[in-house]
Amino acid sequence: MDQSITQLIGRIAIVGFGEVGPVFARALTVAGHQVSVFDIKLQDDATRATIVERARECGAQVAEDLATALCDAQLVFSAVTASQAEAVATASAEHLTAGQTFIDLNSVSPAVKLRNCKQIERHGADYVEAAVMAPVPPAGLRVPMLLGGRLAKQTEEILNGLGMRTEAVAQDIGLASAIMIKGMEALCVQSMLAAKQFDVDGRVLASLAASFPGVGWDAGYEAYLIGRVVEHGQRRSEEMREAALMLDGLGMSSALATAIADVQQELAARAAPLVEALDPKGSLPEWRRLLKPA
């Protein structure tokens, strides 16, 4: 990390400490930055200890409330669920001022991103939308992201100086979010569920490996895709419902996006008891156990 960048960037805040937050926090603190984190789960006695311990392992400071987390933070990453993205932007706007940049990582529709932008800029802070283009684990801080907004280019330079991999693609809000592609996991879930019932899942995977060599269908790629739905299906279903709203706004059919959301939500709910029973550092059950008919 360039020492000049470390000195230039003040404290960094991360709102939301689920999948993305810990990965970013650990990388940024290792690089010498002060990171404060806040998550709504800190206000629940049942989940507070887990968030605090996770933040401590990442070297981040836990803020007791949103205002404390945002105070004097030059960069603010919002990494919450799609259903909470607008509420968090609205609440954050009350505590942000000129010189602070709110980076919206959440997978929501362009319309929501535009409303979030208006809320943040209302008090003089800057807003940049970010479209995360690949799974954060295992890429970590280097996960590809597209940026949009009036200060997208300047923010690209700052974030890439932090070791990130971003690209400014538009000054208008919403265009970066419109580029995202989602839904492959749900297709994999449905295909493997049907194939398993006929006991031909091995043949289906062999056929996919032959048709698309190099993807990893012969090396457990299906387990990776299904595992992501199991762990993050509820969040992903919310993101797909945002995509459905976008399609509705364009006058297009949202039936496929809605069906994908239903598949993601159903599998996540079905697998929840198995996931909750795991040791915190345990691995997911083999996917064929997860795809038993409900």
C-alpha cells in the first residue's frame, strides 16, 4: 500500500457486517486504515456478540450506533441487504456532511440507487453507486466493481489506490447497477434438484463439463453455486426482486426474475436448520443432502 494513500484517507466506515463487511474491514485494517463498523444486529442481544467478535478479528472498531460509525469517516461503504439499502441511505444522510463519500455496494434497482443518491446529497455529502460484479469471497478487496455517479472517476482513483479493482462507467446514477447479471445459482439449484431425483446428476455435470470446459463443472462448481444460495439465499432473493422491479419499470416481464427469487428464498429457508446447526467454522453439508424435496 502506498503510504501517501494511507495518510490521505482518513477513517473508513462500513455499514453492514455480513458477507462483504468483514472481508473489506480485514483488508483495510491490515493496510493501516482505521475502520469503524456498524450493523443493526449489534442491537440484538442474540447476535451482538457474534458481530463484536467478528469485528475484533478483523481489527475494526465497533460503533454503538450509526451516527458514531459515520462521524468523520471519509469513505462510507454501505453493504446491507437489498431490503434495507434505502432505509440505511436515508438514515445515514442525516449524519453525513460535505467531504464524506457514501459508496452504495447494495444490489438494488437503479430507481432505488437514484433515491439513495438524492438522500445522501441532500446534506452535502457525495454518493457513488457500486455494482459488485463477482462473489466477494475469494476475490476479497480485489473483487471487480463498476462505479457510477458524479464523482465516480475520482472515487475510482481513490479506491484503486486502496488496492481495490474498480472502474468508473457512468456519471448518471443507475447505469452501473443495470449491468449486473444474477440468477445462475438458482438455475443450478433447479437443474441439480431435478437431476438428482432421476439419479443422473453425475451425467448432467459431465455433460456441462464437456460443453463448457474450464468453468469447473467437473471440479465442484455446482457445489459452490448451490452453497452460495444456501448461505445467502435470502439476501439474493431480495436482490432478484429488485431486478424484477427494474424490469417492471421498463415495461418488461419480471416473471423469470421473480421465479429466481422464489427458488433462492425457498432453498435458503429449507437449509436454514442445517446451517444453524453448524459449528461457526464448520463447512456446509454436501449439496445432495440440501436438495432433498421439501
